[in-house]
Amino acid sequence: MSDDKFDQQRLESTKSIDSRTKRPFSTGSEETNEKHVPVSVSFGDAAQAILGENTHQPMMVTAEENSRVLRKIDKWLLPIMLGVYFLQQLDKSTLSYASVFNLQTDAHLHGYEFSALGSIVYIAQLIWQPVSSFFLVRLPVGRWLAFNVLMWGIVLSCMTSALDFPRLLTARFFLGIFEATVAPTFVTITAMWWRRREQTQRTSFWYAMNGVTTIFGSLMSYGLGHIKSPHLKPYQIIFLFTGLLTVVFSLFVFLIMPDSPTTARFLTTPQKIIAVERLRANNMGTETKVWKWRQVKECLLDPKTYCWFLMAFLISIPSGGISTFGPLITKSFGFDQLSTILLQMPFGAVQVLATVGAGYAATRFKLKSPILVFLTLPPIAGAAALLHIPRGPTHRGGLLAAYYIISFYPAISPLIYTWSSQNTSGHSKKTLTTGILFIGQSAGNIVGPFLYTTAEAPLYHRGLTSSMACFAALCAVVGATAAYLAFLNRQQSKRREALGKSGSYIDTSLETREDAEKMQGQNGSRFGEKAFDDLTDRQNEDFIYVL
């Protein structure tokens, strides 16, 4: 069926439904009388602009309609998100590649100065996250993302001329400022466009670009490292190439990335309605451009907020150290410069498989906490092995195997992102919660590189021991968070029963499209009626917490 026929069929069927319910149907292009909208579009959720008076009246979305619109969303948004996250990690990783090509010697770096270059990006992000969270609510999401991609590409290109510690430190600081908004923006975009069941797998896709970057970046650095230039050193060529590539890609972000489902040019009006309606079961809305201080207060008083902060902090300590010192750890096994670069490729491949596989498992079993606990076990084993296997040519195989086993840890972060996002509602609260989570991530990434120092090569005893401790502590926090979410679900059930609703709702947002269609109506006609009122998870009794 063509899109035109499909859209006309949906338009007619929706009008028919609305005529039976005595509710006028709004396509979003008609003028809406503001007094008929229970919550104003400017203050409530952006979905109200397209749904009009149908905001509180759920509409049937068939599996066929859902699949058609989902394919379009994936086709237009995922390539941009994958590209941006790939470039962000590639640009951030240029420091580790540069270290193999004697950046420390040429820039006269001493003591903790190389560690400081790894940490300064996250210090900048730590400072900028609260500001970025505010701008993410107030500014158009797509345009804000494109601006930041452009600016960090320019900064990285200019880093070619930074040949001493002060200038490298300054460039890396501004790189952190402009990269600070990417992951929080992606968490917001993922929650804005996909059902909760779909979010985990999509997040694992764009986060898996970290591993793809490791593979491609190793090949790129190997190739660029062979260029003999009378004016530029190999690491300067790497900075310039990746910076200009990012600048060019920012144009595609500006032209393609929409600000919300209601403004997407690649969707027709009936498709926009379906894109919004299919999110109703999330009970999380889409977006609003009003910063609500009441939601800020609730966020700061919510124990969940600090659970996400702790998880992000604990996983980022080993992440910050290993990502910065990974090539140096491999080099300590006795490999030369170019071999060290190429040997990062299997690390990236394992990372991609672990990240996508964990996303699939969490989606399949509709649980995050058990998967998170499982993912901490291989890194603990790998770090323990590196501490006990002697260094030397005869042990290279075992050392590499242990190093590659550690690469399961990157799969943890995207699950924390989606677990936090899926358990937080209210646009201001969600955005601030995400900002606080990334403050924890930035703080951990600041600490991590200082626990791995060149003075402790080749064993890096303190860094590996601290990584094992962080993974163990993460298990404890995950368990405590899951127990608290189960308690909140029991409270929500009691609230619904007191209001005359069913206490045992089925979370259809976590079901397959076919199962969700079969289950429509089982929660009662009032389920999801407040989904687009921009309420927090504590204000909306229909909200179901994900374990």
C-alpha cells in the first residue's frame, strides 16, 4: 500500500472513531481552539499540538501502522544518531591514538599531564551538564545538536596547532563543552521517538558506535600513521582529518534531524499522529519547551536520581581509565606502535557484540537489573587476570585475551541510560535526571585516568584494582535500585485502586507490537489518559516502573 493511500485510510478511520466518540479529530494543521485543550500546548506536551482534543482519548494503532511508521523513524533518525555518536567517540579517542605516535614526547608532557588531557574533557562536561540540560529543554533539539557537532569539529581541527600542554588542555576543554550535550540529547531523542520496548535496542545501536570507532579508528590511525608529511606529524594529521569529517557531517544533522515527532518533515500528518499515539503506553510524553521548577524539585528529592548518578559514576571510573590508557596497556605487552593500534580492533569488536547483545537480552526479557549484574562479571575476571599474568612475549596471548574480556564493560552504560530514562517522566525532570546522570559519568571519567598512570606501567596495579572494586559496587547499587523500583510499583498500584482503576496494569510499552495490539484495552479505557500532560512519574498513577 502506498503512503498516500495508507495516510488517507488512517485519516478516514480516525475520523470515524472520533465521530463515534463525539470528539472532533485534529490533524495538527487545523486551528485548535485553546479553551478546548485541557493543558495548553505551550505548557503541556508537544504531542498536544498534533493530537488536539484527542490528547486524552487513546486511538487504536494497528501493528501494520506501527511497523510502517517505525521503519520510517529508524530509516531517518538512526543513521544520523549512529554517525554523530561514532564521530564523537572517534574525536574523543584521538588522544589515545596520538599517544602511540609520541605525542607525550613532542608536547613535552610530564607526570600527570597526559592523564589531565584525558580528564579535562570530562571536567568540561561536568561543568557544562547543568547548562546543557537547561538548553536541551528550551532550544530545538535538532538544531542544538547540529550546532554542537559543528563546534566540536572546528575545535578538533584547530587542535592540529596545539603542540604544548597548555594549548592541548584548552582545546580538549572546549571539545568537552561541545560534546557534553550529545549523549543526553540522544537519551532525550530516544525517549521521544521510540516505545520503551524499542528504546533499549536503539540505545545499544548508537552506543555500540564506541566499538565501531575502536575498529575504524585503529585502521584510520594505522593508515594516517604511514603518511610522511614535512609539516605535520601523524597525530596532527589524525586531528585534522577527524575534525574536518565532523564539520561536514554537522550539515547532515542540521538538514535531517527534526526537533520532535510533531515537526518531522519526513512524516505526513497522519503518520505524525501515529508516531505520537504509539508512545502513549510509555506514559512519558514527548517534549515541552517550558522549564518546570516543580519537576526540578521532585528530581532532586527523588532517591532514584542518585541511584542513576552512582551507577554512572561507578562504571565511568574504569571506563575513563581504560579508554585513555588502553593502547598503552596493550603496548606494555611488548608490541610496537602500529601493532598496538591494530590490536585495539578486536577490543572494539567484542564491545559491539556485547553492547548489542545486552540490548537484545534486556528487550527480550523486559528486565535491566539482571543483565547489568551479569555484565560486570567478565570485566572483573579480565582485570584480575591482567593483575596476575606475568608480562613478557610468552604470555601475550593470555594478556590479550584478558584485555579483550574487559571490553564487556561498555555494554553497561547504555542499559543505565535507558533504565534511567524509562523510569523517569516529566520533560524537565527527565532532562535534569539525565544531566545528573551524566555529571556522575563525567566525574567518574575525571577520576579514572588518574588511577592509571604511566609510572605504574606495565602492571597498572592501582587502576585495575580500583576497576574491580567499582564493578563490584555497581552490582550492589543495581540490586538496591531494582528493589526500590519494585516498591514504587506497589505504591502506584495502591494509588490506582484508590482512584477506581485497576491495580494490576500490563506494561504494554515493553511488549512486542503484535502482543501490544492484542492487549489493547485490557488496562481499561482510562489507561494512558495523562500520557501527554507532561506529568512526572510520581504524579501520574498510570506510570509503571521498569525493573
